[in-house]
Amino acid sequence: MQTTSTQYDAAIKLCKDIFLKKMKDYGTAWRNLRPTSLTDQIFIKAQRIKSIEEKGTQKVVDDIRGEYIGIINYCIISLIQLELENDSRLELPYDEVEGLFNKYATKTKKLMEDKNHDYGEAWRDMRLSSLTDLILMKIFRVKQIEDNKGQTIISEGVDANYMDMLNYSVFALIKLQ
């Protein structure tokens, strides 16, 4: 059996490959997206997954794996946008974006490893639908924080929620293998 670390790396490699190919096609057009728009993009993807899970059928024959990949990549874009919020450039060099992708993929994997240690890989016994619900819950948390202009009293910020959504999506990709 493959280790979680190996499976995680394979999932991120797949997402990064798609991310970088789309960057070659579109550049960094996503730099125009505001944080709320990115959150809504993640919401759309998670809501589609939940809808398909509940209905048991779909009319658009796109594999839900692609939706989880989209969530992962939008979460990384969101983390990059948070870092570059005062940077007005719309186009970023390929190497810089690849470096930022790697930075946040590595940081998020470290978070997963720490939580996975503490929780004993509980995600392996979870239902896929529970991972979807957790992603949606995190989205609603981010929306509330955004509506509160980023202010929280006791809760973690949007970056931690993006990293959790990213990790839940990686777990979903692993479970779908």
C-alpha cells in the first residue's frame, strides 16, 4: 500500500501539471479575480460534487475528479492572491507562479502531515460525501469571514480554511483512485 505522503504527492503533481498547462494557455488571468470570486469558484465546484452525490446522476459528463482538482488549484490560487494582494501585476512570470504553487503545496502538505499524525488518518474511514460537506462548510466559513472584512474574534483566517479545503480535496482524489 502506498503511503499517504506518496499518494498526496501524486495528487498534487496531477493538479500542478494541469495548473501549469492552463497557465501556458491563459497566462495569469486569475490575477483579476477578487478573493470573493475565488471563494465562489470553489463553492461552484463543491456544490456540483454534492449535487451529483445526492442525485446519483449527472447530465454534464465531467468526472468529479476534475472538480476536486479545480478546488485544489483554486485554493492555491487563493493563497497566492492573499500573498500578492498588494501586488498590482496581472501577468506573472511562469517561474514565479510555479515557485508560489510549490510553496503553498509544500506548506499545505506539512499541515496535512501534522493533522494526519494527530488524527491517525481518520480521513481514510470517512465517506467521500463527508469530505464534500467539510469543504462546503469551510467555504461558508470563508464567506462569513469575507463578509466580516477579514475580521475574526477567535477563529483561524481564510488561509487556514483554504489549506483545509485543499487537503480534503486531495483526500477525495486519493479515495477516488
